[in-house]
Amino acid sequence: MNPYHVVVDHPLVRDKLSRLRDRRTPAKRFRELVNEIAMLMTFHVTLDLDEEAVAVETPLETTQGTHVREDDLVVVPVLRAGLGMLEGVLRVVPGARVGHVGFERDEHTLAPRRYYAKLPSGAEHARHLLVDPMLGTGGSASAALAWLRERGVRDVRFLCVLAAPEGLDRLAQDHPGVQVYAGAVDRRLSSAGFILPGLGDAGDRMFGTLFARL
């Protein structure tokens, strides 16, 4: 298993994750919970952001404070499900810049095929936060990390709601040293590639599209 992974073990994360797993949770509430978990987890992911000293005028006197260079953080959701985590991250770091990367499965090779990718200009020197609710087989996450490396990005972390051991192993092999933050690590993948016990297909549940249980 990837030694570079952190489980954000917090009572609020555990509570919201249990509600996400519930098959009765409607799409609207599912989207809200994904955003809330992303927001809570962002506090842990950004503990070591660079700060700069600033003078602050309070109503009574001048004091010393700090500001974070928010535009030094680039959030990259993996389309489409990663969009569900974007708002939660931006609630905490509203000045962060945003990129996008999207993959679909090649019908012949079953490998992830990139169909869209874009980063803000000059982003290669910034810290990147790659977000996707599920780390299952790790194929899309590994491909997204490889694309970021090709663009010159060196500081990148991966944030997910749920991870499977197989996905963690894949990232450890393909991208050793990349830190993974997860709300929980589940038991294993099913024969169809779904995380068990999991929560189903995050994109389908988030956007109300049909989920076929395999």
C-alpha cells in the first residue's frame, strides 16, 4: 500500500461519509456532502501553505498578521465527478486557480483516454491539488498525474473521498512520493472495478444519472 497516503480521520468526515454511502441519499444532498467533505479535508491538505507577513489595521491599533498566496494553489478536478469537490475546496481557498482534466475509457484498450485538459498559464510552478471523489483502479488518477508531470508540474497532491487499496498501490508504483489524502480506505475493488463497500458511482449519484449496479 502507498506509504504516502493520509486518511483524514475526523468525526465530521466519518459522519458525512456514512450519509454518502446510504443508497437513499438523494442527488442534491449527495452533492452537498461531497462538497462538505472536500472543504473539511482541504484544511489538512493546506496545512503547510506558504505565508507572508502583513500589517493589519484593527479598529484599535496596528498588528502583525499573515496572508496566504492563494493563487499559488491550482485545483484540478478530474472530470466529471471531480467537479463535485471543486466548490468545497474553493470555499476554503477562494483565490485558488482552477484547471480541468477529463478522461473517458477507450472501448478497445479499456485504458483512460484524455479528451480535455487545460491549466492556467504559468501554473507549472504552483502547488496543484488534483481532486476526484473515488480512487478505484487508479487508472484515471495515474493518467492525470502523468499529464501534470508532462506540463512541468512538480508539486501535486491527490485528494479523494474514498480510496481502494488497489488504487493506492497503482499510484505508489506509477508516481512514488505523491501524497494521497482520503476520507477512508475501503476493503477492495469488485470484479467490475467498484470500490467495496463504497458508495456506488459518485458521478452518477452526484448528477442523477443512471447507476447500474454490477
